[in-house]
Amino acid sequence: MSENIKKVPAVVVKRLPRYYRYLGELMKQGIKRISSNALSVKMNVTASQIRQDFNYFGGFGQQGYGYNVEHLHSEIGEILGLNDGDTTVIVGAGNLGRALASHNTFEKRGFKLIGIFDNDESIIGTEINGIEVMSVDDLEDFLHANRVDIGILTVPKAAVVETAERLVKCGVKGLMNFSYTELNFDKKVAVENVHLSDPLMTLSYKIKQK
Amino acid sequence: MSENIKKVPAVVVKRLPRYYRYLGELMKQGIKRISSNALSVKMNVTASQIRQDFNYFGGFGQQGYGYNVEHLHSEIGEILGLNDGDTTVIVGAGNLGRALASHNTFEKRGFKLIGIFDNDESIIGTEINGIEVMSVDDLEDFLHANRVDIGILTVPKAAVVETAERLVKCGVKGLMNFSYTELNFDKKVAVENVHLSDPLMTLSYKIKQK
């Protein structure tokens, strides 16, 4: 199985969260079954692309019958590992860190925020969404005492490499980097560099085409 | 020209900001020329994919010589419309709105933030990054007095549709939606729905594969 999964192209992997979200919306609307054609209209991807994407994971659907929405939602959630209860910490309790910590979407997707860290004395000890902000000096102690899967980096650019290395050294396996830089680790660590200006640039392009 | 540009697939458009960022990094490092092979390693895309992508816009490079970094950076910036000085407003001055307003990356990409709006009396009148937060009641007046190209929506989910419609009615051509919902407008309005939990789900998947 694992050698099959490894062949899944990055663009397909990037579409999985979108499928998952859309299917969740359909469930909320009480929709039980959807054809790849109808799903393709919603997703703005061709129906054949959808079938191709799903074939990487063994299909899911019966030709002519469409997909069972709840089953497909649950299967994709499983593939994404959303049922594993991955734990996260946020390092950097500035505006962006606070926004991410306060929002319940991460939790809804199965992630557990178990720690928030900052180096600002005036913030340490305050609570965000019921979690006390800890000193970044205590990062290693916390990481040794608690299994943390994913580190969310909302520290300033200048601090991101050092912070990332500290997390990885203590066993963190994935990093979500919001510091407007490109973090690169060896293959052992998964990294998602999030650039919030990218969609703004895409938007600028799209406006020009209208 | 415009009928050619219309055929550019969405995935290619999504890669343009990444190319733009990488080339900017190369310029900072003083690199003048890069082969599609070297660029492909950096971008984690195949060299033939890069050539294919660039062919949508007429090429840019000479076989064997590689690409002139500064020229390519400037061409892609032009295609993205980053030299047009698009104006933006942020509606919703909560943590996320403040984070986006405080960061200078949008400005560096050529976007001009000219207004921030909220409905919270305790925030209205305060300054974020030198811009006074205005009452959302004054949105229409402001939009009639100022050309605004892009609206950045960091309002709560329940307010997003109404806010988006108010912006569009006053001539805003693009919306960047951070409200964890899927906004859909007719083809006249460009929308980028940003889901901050998507990269977290992708990360969860990648961790499972390691």
C-alpha cells in the first residue's frame, strides 16, 4: 500500500483537503450521493480529473451510481490522517498566532492545540482560547513531556529557522510556516510554507483577465 | 493576446506567485541567470513543466542559455498585474485582519491598503499600521469616494456574504475571503477563498507517508 501512496502527485494531495471540505458541506445539506459530474462542477475540476484523483486511492465510487458522500468524506479524512488526533503547538502569539489559536476550524478538522509559546513577557501567562501562553524558553521541556506532531510557526522571519530547528530536534514531524520565508528540511520533516500574499497575487491576475 | 491568456489553466496561474517569489529570492542572492533545471529543483516542479508553464506566456527563455532572473521576475510581475498598484481594503479588524494589515508583504507585492473597517466601537478610530479603523457603516461612502480593487474579508462567517455583496455592489472586482466559507460570485468578480486549515490537512497526510 505505502509504495502506491508515495506515487500520489503533490497537486492531487493538495486537492484532498478541498474534496474533504466540499463533502462536509454536502453532508450538512443532507446530500447522500453525488455524481463525479456534479462534484466536478462544485470543485471546478473536470469529472475525469476527479475519477483519476480518486483512483490513486483505489476508486471509492461505482460507475453510474455516483459517490456515497458520507463514505467518501470519511475515507478522505482517513487518508488525510484526520482521525489520528495530531497534536499541535503554536509558536508566536502575535496577531496571526492568536487568530489561528482562537479559531475552532483546526479543532473541527481533528487537530488538538496543546500549547502556545511566545517570548513577550507581557503575553506569557495570558490565555488564548483557554490555553495559557508559555515562555518559549520552556519549549524543549514541553516537547519532551508531550508528544507534538505539528508546529505552527507564527514567529518573525528572523526567528523562524532557529525555532523550527528546536521543534524538529525534539521530534516534531511537521511544520506549518507562516513567516513569509521558505523553510527547507530534509525529507524526514514535512513542511508547508504558507504565503498569504500568493492568493492576493492570483486575484490580481484574475482581475486583469475580466 | 487576451484569448491566449484565457486558456491558462488554474494550476499554472497558481504557480505564478511561487515563481515570482523564488525569482525575487534569487535576485536578492545576486543570481543573474538560471536554467530551467536549476529552477525546477528549487520549485519542486519538473523542468519540462516549467517550460510548459512559461510557454503559455510566450516563453521567456532561450534554450541552453537559461532564464535572465531579473527579466523573468519582472515579466511574471507584469503578468500578475503587480505593477498596477491595486488598492485593497480589509473588512474585519480582528486578529487576522490586524495580522494582514500589519504585515508589509502585501505592500512589497505592489498592493496598497487604503482602508480598514470594523463594527466594534472600541476598535473604530484606533490605528493599525498607520491606518485608522473606520466604521463598517461608512463602507459605501468610502468605496464611492475611492477606487478599491480588492476586498479582504476577515469578518465572521455569518457576516461574509452580506459584506461581500456590499463590496461588489460598489465596484470591488476581487475578494480574498478568509472566513472559512466558500464564496461564489458570478464570473464578473474574482474570488480567492483562503482556507488556513488546508495546509494543515496536507501536512497531516505528508506526516503519515514518512
